[in-house]
Amino acid sequence: MDSRFRKRMALRRKFHILRTLTSSKSVKKNSIVIDAFLYIYKLKLKLEAIQREYSKLMNYTQEVKVEKINGKGFMIRVSCKKGEDILVSILEAFEKMGLNVVQARVSCNYGFGMEAIVESEDQDMDVKAVTEAVLKAIEKPGGDEA
């Protein structure tokens, strides 16, 4: 008799804890279990949404924007997925093209990001050539290995 009473009290305590965790206002055991099930299902949906957002951040799209500023300068913005030696390969591409980096900001938090102001040694450099060189450098990081 005493063990049945302890079991019943333990079960009551567990239902009370479950009711508190799920913010259920129900008194009946069946309703508390259903509320707990719905609470778990909502948490599962939230987790799936967070995982989708995380995968979007990890599959960061590749983007290169080049703008001509003043006579022989360029503003270059690069954002892409993280990888090894991306910065090195971009700087090597600048060196090959005769571009001098005046100012640069680089970030590697969720993906690779770079914003740079470069100046060209010759006046005939165009935006398309710079964009293509940076895109090639991103696609094949590691510099002059090939």
C-alpha cells in the first residue's frame, strides 16, 4: 500500500513538472501529455528552421562587385564560402595585374568577405578584367600551384 502511494505521488510530481515545462493549463493527465507532445513538435519545427538558416549561412553565395573610383582606382567587394588561401590568391591576382592595395578589410566569420580599394599602375584597366581576375582567384585558391 505504501509503495503504491509513493508511485502515485512520484507520477503526480512528474506530471506537475511536465505541466510546468510546457506551460500547460490543463489538469487532466491526457491533456498534459497532448500539450507536451505539441510543445515538443513546435520545438522540432523551430530547430528545423534554425538548421535551414544555418545551412544558408554555410552555403554562402559567391559574389564579386568591382566599381571604378576616381581615375585609376577600384573598390572591390568579395564575399564567398570559406576556403583555404582565398586571400592569398586574390592578392596574387592583384599583383599580376599591377594593382596596388591602398586599403583592405577582410572578415572570415561566416564566410570569406573582403572590401578593398586598389589602384592600377596603368590607366587602361577596366572593371570587367578586374572582376574576371578576382573570380578566377576565388575559384582556384592556392596561387601559382598549377
